[in-house]
Amino acid sequence: MIGKLTGRLDYRAEDHVLIDVRGVGYIVYCSSRTMMALPGVGEAVSLYTSMLVREDLLQLFGFTTLVEKEWHRLLTSVQGVGAKASMAILGTLGPDAVGRAIALGDWASVKAAKGVGPKIAQRIVLDLKDKAPSVMAMGGTITEALEGPELDVLESIEPAPKPRSKKAAKPNTDAIAQASALSALSNLGYSPSDAAGAVAEAAGAKPGADEGTLIRAALKLLAPKA
């Protein structure tokens, strides 16, 4: 199985790219959100990948983070959800919002993705709600897709068509804060599903909030109602 590709982006289409890895070209399908995050043609690119294998088809799907890849794996494990629907959901919501929607049972948000009907959206939320906490907790260990050493390897393959600077990838601070808050609540004895739901609701109400703010807001949501 091919789990990750690092090379030069040779071609961009509406829903896929061609990545040249030491002279071998790989066609990789991506969500609309991932496509927007990719560099231009001729630039270095690195994607985590998942391979779809059927009797008459081999396809690679690309993701910028391990969290996005894991959500794709879980979404396609739900009956009636294929790779195309999964990519539509991830493209519409993004991995963080997918986690919040599932943790909160918000199937209407899932249904907003093209080609996803209400029955499928409800099934996704029902089947994956117990698995959402573990994926949300991955937010603190996201590995950025483009790393310095890999760029150095690419420099030795062939000269780049145009100069570019090596910029450090910006960490997903929202995901890290949510993962840390989720871990703290679990350590306090709250069940993973209750903690995930409270953190998701708090994050939706306070976008960009830090770990402490999320914990306080989540504890208020989890407090027994008078």
C-alpha cells in the first residue's frame, strides 16, 4: 500500500493532481479543500494517501494531515458511503468540522455535502459517534505534510522551475487546543463521548479559543442541570 507521496506537482485538474516522484507519476484525487491548500505546478508537495483497490480500479486519494486521512477511512467504512461521498464531506466541512458534527450528532451539517442524503448523513453520525473522540484527540499530534528534510531530498532530484522559500508549516492550533481539552476532560473522568460533544460544542461557540477557554466552557456544558 502507498501511504504517503513526496515529489513535484506536475499537473492540477479539478479534483486530482499528478505528482512526479523520481520520474514516476501518480494520479492522486483530493477534496476541494485539499486542492486549494496545495502548491502550484512545479512546487514540492507531500500528501498522505489512501488506496482504493477494486477488480477494475486502482485509485489514490490524498490528504494533507493524518486526521483527514483517518476521517476518510472511517467515513468509507459506513455502509453506503464511498470514496466520492467521503471526499465531498471532507471538502465541504474539513476534518475538524466533521469531528464536531459527528460528536454533536449534527447530521444536517454532514448532509450539506454534495451527494449526501439525510439517511446517509444520519447513518454516518450514528455509526461514528463513538469513534469521534479518538480521531479528535489526534489533533495534538498532526504531522504537517511538507517537511524540511523532504524538500532537501527533492532539491537533489532536479532543479526547481522557480525559486521558493522553505517556510515552516503553520500548526493547526484549533485542533491542538481541542485535542488537549478533550484529553483533560477524559482525565477528569468524563466519558469520551460526553467530553467530545462538550468540546465540539464549545469550539463551535468560541472559534479560535485556547485550551483553557475550551475546558471551562466544556465543564459548564457538562455540569449537572439544576
